[in-house]
Amino acid sequence: MRYNKSFLLLLLFSLLGSGLLMAQKGKLRKAKGLMEDYNYQAAIDVYLKVLEKYDESEAKLNIAECYRMLRNSDEMEYWYGQVSLMPQAPPITLLYYAQALQMNGKCQKATKWVREYLKLMPDDTRARFLEKGCEESMVDNLRASGDLYDLEVRPELSSNADDFSPVLYKDGEKERVIISSTRDRVKSKFPAKIVEDKWTEDGFAQLFDFELTLKDEKKYIYDYGKPEKYAKKIRKTPRHIGPITFNADQTQAYFSATDLDGKAGNEDGVLRQKIYLVNKKGDKWDKPEGVVFNDEGYNVMHPSLSKDGTMLFFASDMPGGFGGLDLYASYMEGGRWSVPVNLGPTVNTEGDEAFPFAHGEGVDMTLYFASNGLIGLGGLDIYKVTESYGAWLDPVNLGYPINSNKDDFSITMNETKTYGLIASNRDNGEGQGDEGVGDQIYSFTKLSISVEVIVFDKTTEMPIEGATVYTACSSVDSYTTNRDGKAFLEVGLDNPCDFAAEMLNYRPNNVRTKAADIKPGQTVVIQIPLDLERVFDVGGTVIDGYSEQPLGNALVRLKSDCEGTLNELSTLTDETGYYEFLEINEDCDYQLIVSKDGYTKSSSTFTTRNIGKGDEAIEVDLAINCLPGTADCPDQKKFPEDCLPTGKQDENGYDECEDQKGNKNYIDVNGNTIYMVTPEGDTIWFQRPEGVPEIVHIFYDFNRANIRPDARPGLDSLVAFLQMFPQASVRFTSHTDARGKRRSNQRLSNRRAESVVRYLMRKGIPKKRLKANGMGEKVMLNDCYDGIPCTEEEHQENRRTEFTIIDWKEDGTELKSLKRMEGINVDPCQDCPSAPEVEEENARNESTSSTN
């Protein structure tokens, strides 16, 4: 049947005119008049007579339009197929042709024609959604819920006419249902052409009431009483009345109707629908009164009142909407209904949205509605949508069997959502529905539980939008979370279910739930927290093993066996010998291999498995030895005469050689003997620092964490100090300048702190004496914060590590490092602005990293 019959009196499209031979002009004018009077079947008959003699494009186009208004998909397909071949066919007819094909189960062909339409009208979301709805995977997903509902036609509530808009309600303890139906013609003083709906050639819709008697509580099997005319209890009218909606205690009702004021039509001759309020006093209804937002210029229809009575949803074709009929809401404010608010483009489309049904209240309220402009199986489908923080989320198609490729609309259900009714013009298997008898009432029983999956960040507890949710308990391939991090699905009752969620840059996670003791219609909330994938940075310096000078242009390769696949990355060291690989994966084993012409090869291994948080910066320095005879090889280490190098070093990095007496001599890089260990084990010092060494800040290149050559003397002084005072410890903080993102700078400062730790440990300082913190861009030595222009020299001052010596004196005196810029190289950023970018105040603060 034609859902437009239930819309009632929509604004009619503009009819196209074309020149005809004089003999046919009268018939065309007559047919056009019949269309304007909504007498579509009679108009079709006239146009067919025209086509018996002439091949007129206007007649074909308007026949197709008439069948579209009558929702006869078979005839729509035929006639729009004819129109689509016309050279000057309006583009919209290609979309209507595709819609007819989809309604007739011909998605492959529908896809072809909707793509032709999209070439002409690429911004039409109806067409995009139709194309998506015809994808095989989408059709499979929409049909996957077939086992979750038991649906059957209700002949007790249906007739040979149109029956739609069922409303379940209670009259005291009795369960009842009201439907709208065109089964009767209404006797009236008005002429038959007004009393009879020429659109459908049936009577106008009236309200019929049925009593329900529950026979089987588990299966929701009812006995349906005989129909009683309900409209006469409210107001007699010879024209359309219904649908209707009640408040919680059935003392108020809102309904849509035409001509309650006794007018035969407006200036344009069109009878439009309005919404009326009626109050119940005792057992009788008072006189209906129109709501304040009724208007003679457009339709206001299909009211649905929220359970708490604070929101009234309805459909309207008022100006300013997105398409044909849009959904609106009016809010009860100070005892009066507010100006209607369009529900917006998330809900409304260029097509028609109608028959709203509000279920529940407050944050638990769900709005159900019908649409032919969203992704669906064809024709009108039924959707549900919820509101979050004042915004409507993406509608969810209820799927098969609630929806079919025909028109499915006007849903109602009980409080537990386990039993309900819909209207549909599908073929019910008994020769009714579709292009046969008309809209029929169907009942459905829910055989599933509703699952609300919430995916959120484990650390911040913020919802994750766009996460993919999987479960083997549903035939749907996957679900996607909305802006609240939620995905809604239905699953059967029998087995435990595993739910898994994944999102880019997060580690997958899954949880299990059992359906035991959960009844149909109940909602289960599944929470799935996701951890951000940890990424690691590895870097270090390649040096000559003899001179300890950094080596530029050395090839460093990184190999891994992550997930069973052998991967390799490579890079060259810069002029300071530094290399780095950023954002490598967690839970992997790695090997670093370094090579350079004229040098031996070297390798080192490390792992990112079972590493504590805060240790994401990994430093691995590599040494390779010069091959004798190469021209560019640095000078080899100097040793005293008659002292044979052993190739070993002590914990301070001094090279060992053995003289003819068996003494172990320890030599610095300049060939000076620092101390000697005799065969008897005695240590003899030849050079020992005198006084207290000066402790200074060390500095870094832009966006680098390696120890620069000009930083080594300062660190060696620190080593010497700590060797002189073995009871002392050092506390130090590493910093960046303000350029770049805060999160990146925090990680960079962590790496700088770790590079100092590793340097000192290589020099023999135990890790327990070192306390390091990365401070990011939090503390500047000058005013070079976000938004402040500064010179490169000023930015260089901030790229530093500061030291504080503690526990070196019994009186608790601390010794702090000094800022010495003499001889410090300034490493400029070539493409950076002088003023760092100002980041938002609410940018997430990064926690500092600590090494003890």
C-alpha cells in the first residue's frame, strides 16, 4: 500500500507541462486537475487514454508520479523505467526509479541507476544512503536479525483497507490498542467527493479501539476484541483523524486530524492536518483544541508524547526543513509548548521522516520513527535514535524482519520492548499487502536482549568514537561506536557472548557476558576499556671504539620479528653520530646493526617486552672500530710504551693495558695513566681531581636527545665529582624549548633524561644514585613560552639538563649546576617560527617520567 496515504495531503510536486495536439489538451488538463485533487487513480486512467494515441512524455512522467504517490512499486518501476529513457527526464526521476527497483528487490540494478543520478546530483544523501543500502554486506547486516524477532500479520486488527499507526495503552487494568483505519466511509452532510478519499478511493482514516486479553505471558499471545470506533468519543469528523498519543495516565490525548473546524479547505483547496489536544474529564473527553504551532499553510501530524509529558514529537512539511516531511519536537516550558525545533540533519533527510514514537523518558528515552531517506532495505524503514547532551546520535535501522523492502512504519511497543506492533504493506504470504489489500498490522515478539557496548579510553575514561565492535553472537559483521563511544546491538538469549573492540592506536580488548537470568527486552551494558598502544623511541650515538669520537654517515639497521614477520628499517647517523627510530612497537625483540666503510660491524639487541611505563625512551649507543690502514680513520688510542692493551675497560671507561711487571694500567683518551692496580691488588692513583669540580648544565640540539660533544666535559666533571663523593647522589631534570606539541616535548625530555642516565651508568655510576625527570616545556630559563617570539640563542638556553648534587655533605648542603653558555653550540631550527604555537589551555597534561 501507499504510506503517503497515511501522510495525508502532502504538498504536491509541480506538474510539468508540454504541448499537445489540440485534441489531447482537454484530457491533459483534466488529468492534471485530478492529480491536484489527489485523485491519482482517476488521473492515471485519463493519461493512459492519451497514450493510446500519442507517445507523450508528460503523460508517462505523471503516470509514474501518480504511482509513486500511490506507492505501487511494480508500476513505479515500469513507468520510471520508461521515463528514464526520455532525453529530458528530470534528474530526480532516476532516483525514484532506483527506489522502485530497491523496493522490488533489484538492488544491483538500483545501484546502477542511483549512480547515474549521483553523477548529476552528488550531494543528495538519500541517493548515497540508497547506494550504501544496496551493498551486499549492508543487506546481509540488515537481514541478520531475523532470528531475534517473531513477526506475524494480525488479521484480527487488519482489514481490506489501510490499517496503520497502532498505539498500545492501558485503560485502567485493561490493555488496549488503537489503530487508524480507512475501513469505513463516514456518513456526512458533505459531498461524497469530500467524504471519500479520492487519493485512495477509500474512506478517510478513523480511530478504532481493540481490547487485548493476554493468553500466553511468555509468548505474548493475545485475544483481540472486536473493533470499536474511538473517534466518536473525541470528536466526530468526516475526514482523517489519527494517529493519537496519550499521556501517562490517559487524561490527555494529542491526535492529528483534518477539518475539525468544519472548513472544506484552505485558499489552495488543500485540507491539511493539524494536531489537537483533548482533556479527559471523568469518563468523557472535552472539546479538542489545536496546538499553538498549527498552521493553514502546512501539515502538522503524527504526534507522539514522551512518557513524562515534556516533549511532543511530530512530523511536518513546514518551511525550512530538510526534505518532504521532517521530525520536530516541542518542549513544555512554563505550561506552554515551545516553538518547534527541527531534529536536525542527523535524523532528517531530503526524503520523508514520519510516525515518531517516543519510548521511555529522560536519558533512557528512545525515539522510533520511519524514513525513506536513510540506509535501509527499501521504502520506509523503521529506525531508533537516542539523544546525547542535546544532540541526536546516528539512527539505527531495526533490520529484518521489522523492516522489509516495502513500506514499514508506525511502530508501538510495551514498556519492556518485548511486544509491539507495526504497519507494513509487504506481502504477508496470504496474498495481502504490497500492491494488494493495503497496509496491514503486524505483531512482533522480541526473542533477544539489547546490548549497549561502551568503548572508552582506560586511562582518561573518555568515550572512543569510531571503534569497531565484534561479537560472534550476532550475524552482523561489526558495529561502530558513536560519539558517546556506544554501539547498540541485539543478541540471542542462549549462549555466553564475547565482545571485542579495537581502534587505531589502541590495543584490542574483549569481555564476556552471560545471558543467564536476562529476560527478553532487557538491556545489558558491556564496558570495554582500551589501552593506548605503547610506542617506543630508540636512539643513540655511534662512536669510534678507539677515539670515542662520534661517527657520522654510519648505517644503522633495525630488525624485528613482530607478529612473526621479519621487518627492517634503516637510517644514517648525522654529523654528531646520532641515530633514532621513532614509534616502534611494543612486545617485540629488536636487533641494531651498525656498519660504515673502513670500520668493523657491531650489533646490539633490546626488547620492548614487559617494560614499565615511563621507560618508552630507549637509548642504545654503538661502537665500531677503525680498520687499520684506512685513510679517514681517527687516530687510535695512545698507550704508554711497553704497556700492552688488553681491550678491556674499567667501570669508568678507562682503557686497560698490562705492563711487563703485570701491573694493570688504566689510560684515558689522551694516553694519560690515571691509576694502576698491582698484581697484589693495590690501587695506585696517578691523577686524582683536586677540589670540587664545577657542575654545569648540558645542552641539546633541536628535537634531539643525544649527548652532544660540548656536553661531555660537563658530564665527565659530574662523574669525577660522584667518584670523589661515593655517598652522593644526583637529581636532574631535562627540558625542551616551547616549540612543538606538549606531548611530543614531554617524550623528548624523557629521552634526554634517559640519555644522561645511560651516559653516567656507562661511566660506572650506579643507577640507584641517579634520579631523573623529564619536564617537557613546563619550565623555561627565560620568557620563551608559547606565543612569545625568541631568538635561536634563547631557545637553545631552554634545551638543557640541570643537575643538583645531594647527600654529598652530612649537613644536607646541595650543589646545583650552573648555566655556562661559553663554547655552547647553538643548533637552529630552520623551519620553526620565532614564536612557539599557542596550544589550548585544556590540552591534556602529560605526566612526567621518573627513573630512580
